[in-house]
Amino acid sequence: MLGIVQLLRESGLFLDIKVLELIDEEWVKVIKIKAEVSDGTLVYIHEIYRANSHKYSYHWQEGDGKIIKRWDNSPHWKNMSTFPYHKHLEDEVFPCPKMSIPDVIDEIRKRLT
């Protein structure tokens, strides 16, 4: 779980990384992170691992709270071609492949360059 923090640090894109919650039990692993990107935007990371499941939410927003992108696998868009994986852009939802922290870092790096 703390490998996520290591990836964020190694990317060189973040000014501050705070672990808000960390649970590392045999039956469940949870991590919540708030990370400040060098351009002033914020990324909120939430991952939950259980025996046979992995839920995630990667929320990237402007400093004022306006959403840039949010990727998650909450199973509420059943008609999505990539169900349960999807992304939110402003007020719309689109199909999206399964995401990971390296994918999110790549998306942020694209915007900054």
C-alpha cells in the first residue's frame, strides 16, 4: 500500500503527499491519500483491497474544487462498455479502462508538459 506513496514521490510531480488513512489488516487493506501537484491541483486517492476485490477512486481537482478528472470502479454505470471502470469529466461520465496510480501519474504529467 505504501508503494503508492513511493510512486508519487518518485514521479517528482507532487509538492506534498499526506496519508489520511492506512489500514493494513489481513482481511482488508485501505489507503487514502491527499497529494498536492506542483501546479496547485489536488489528487485524492482511495483504494480498498479485500480477498477478491479491489475498489479504487482517483479524484483530480483544481485548487478551488472543480473536478479535472475522476477515475473509479464503483459499479453504478452498468451500461458502460468498460463496466465497472469509468471516468468523470466535469458533469459527464465516459468509458475508461482500468486505471492505476502509474496511469494517473501519466495523465498528470501530460497536462504539466
